[in-house]
Amino acid sequence: MLSINADLQRFMAQALQESMGRSRFAAAVAMNPKNGEILGLVSLPTFDHNAFGGGIKQEALTKLLEDPRRPLLNYAIGGAYPPGSTFKVVTGSGALQEGIAKTSTVITSTGSISVPNQYNPRILYYFYDWAALGSLNFHGGLSMSSDVYFYYLGGGYRDFKGLGPTRLANYARMFGLGESTGIDLPGEARGSVPDPQWKEETFHEEWLVGDTYNFSIGQGFMLSTPLQITRVLAAILNGGEVLQPRVVKEVQDSAGNVVTRYDKSVVRKLAIDQAHLDALRTGMEQSVRTGAARSAQRPGVDIAGKTGTAEFGEAIGNRVYETHGWFMGYTPSTDPDIAVTVFFEQGAGGATAAPTAGKILEYYAKTIKPNQR
């Protein structure tokens, strides 16, 4: 018996398909954050799985293999991409736990910070926010998704000391990033968590402060799957348990007797105070209510979450990049029983992923959950 809810699965696929736009592929994951059970898992484009049951014809197989959209890849677990601002919960939790910041710490975003070239200080490198957001405390920095706020927390700036790349990488790994989740499905990608040693071994280059700034906001070398991001969110919601996700709930014999039942499996416990996890949840609640994730709002549904818009590829014109769109969210904000992540290639967190996730969470709250009672 699977943990997948068939009605939720169908709705998730429909909601993704309707919002694809120019995206070539997309994915969505729904998980019970209390036990790691997968409630829905969608990857688009898809294919007819029954075609393989009776032996697929070579022509049809070749068509699937040569499709540039790669329909045979399960993007929900096998596609790893920069998580963008969804990663800020990792940076934020590390900064709070290490005493780098408090929830009252105010940082002012004037739209960018500048760093001098280490060999020629007259050359400045600029790291931009998505807007000049003014003075923000921790909750405001997270809810408004201020890049400058998290540049400070991760990499530091002027007299403000940040986490630095090593501690940032340690917190990312604590949340289970850069490793397989152990889901009972094939084809899972590990993603990557960069640090100075990794960059030296991979590119034979030294780590720069700009790498830390990018890392702090889930850009650059940081890669994760939609399933991994869902597990990060679940750990925040359940009090710090990093869970092994499962799609198989139990195994029954031909008479319907339960042969094997799969209970909750905790991979590790986060070494992060509950007060700091609560601060992340407050920021995500504010984000949907009044912040950067307002597009996830749905009437009569208590939704909280975090957007992510991750740049990729080569710049188009002046600092303009293609982006992937992310949103991770949950309902209700108190005692949540579902965590959802939505990912769109060539999408935007607030414009595409958040409203799609909002629809999924609304469907769960209004249609699935009442029928479970």
C-alpha cells in the first residue's frame, strides 16, 4: 500500500500542467512532515508508463530518449537545481544558532552591496538585492526574501561577521542537503553542497567571498532536488527531525494481512533550538501574509511558505538571467500536516510556483483533509 493520495496526485499534476507556460519541465512534492510519508509526487513532462509493460517498441523508446525535455527523468527526485531563496531558511537557522544574528537584528538593504577586488581595490563587484527593501529585522528579511540581509548572515559585510562557507555548508548538510534522502524510489540525485575544499578539488580554484554570498541565497554551486527541499521544510515544521521519505506505507499479503509496516524513520535531529525553528516559521507566515509570497494566498486557507527564484545560465543583457521558480509551503501554520514544494524550470517563485502551490494546499485543506476524518 502506498502513501500517495490518488486524488491529490491527480490535482497536483493538473495544477502543474496548467501553469507550465514556457517551462520545459516541472515538479511537485507533497509530504506529511510528521512522518515523511509522500502524499503526492509529480514530474512533468511524463510518459505512458504502461508502454513498458508489454515491451516498448524501439521507435517509441528512441523518441522518449531523444526528447530534449527528458520525460524519463523524475524531476522531483532526480533533477538538482539551485534552490534560490528557499535555502535562506538554512542560512537563517545557522545564523541564529551560531549567534550571528537575533530575530531583532536589523540590516538595511539599499539594493546592493559592493566588494573590492582583492588585487585592485578600485574595482568593485556588486551583489544585488531584488529591490531596495530598507531596514529589516530577521522576520522581515526572510518574509521579504532580502538577498542583502542574507549576504550579511552568510558571508558578512564590513564589520558584520557572517557564518562563512564552512559553517554554512555544515548546516546545509545537517538538513540533509548534498546527500540522498533514502526514498524508496530509483534515480535519486544527491545534489551538491559546496565549500572551499569542494571548489579546490572540483575546479582547482580558491573560494571567494562572492561564492559565499551566492551560497547564502541558494545560488552558484548549491544544487538540490524538490524532494530535498521538501525534507528541509518538514524538519523545520516537525521540531527538527530530518526524515527518510517513503512512498510505501505497508506491504500486505494476498489475504490483505499486513506483512511489513514502515514507521517513521529519523535520519538525524537538527542541532538547532526550537526557538530558532519557530523564528523561521514566523518569517514564512509573514511572507505569505504580507511579504514576497503573497501570491500563495488562497481564500479561507492558512498557508505559510517561502519563495525561491534561482538564476541560471548566461546573463541576457545587463544582469538579467533566466530563472527557475520555487516555492515551499505548508498548511495550517500551526500543527501542519502537509508540506509542499513546487519547482518550475524557467519560472519565478512568486509568479508561478507560489500560486500553484497555493492551489495544491487549498485543495488538500478543503477537499482531501475533510474526507480523512
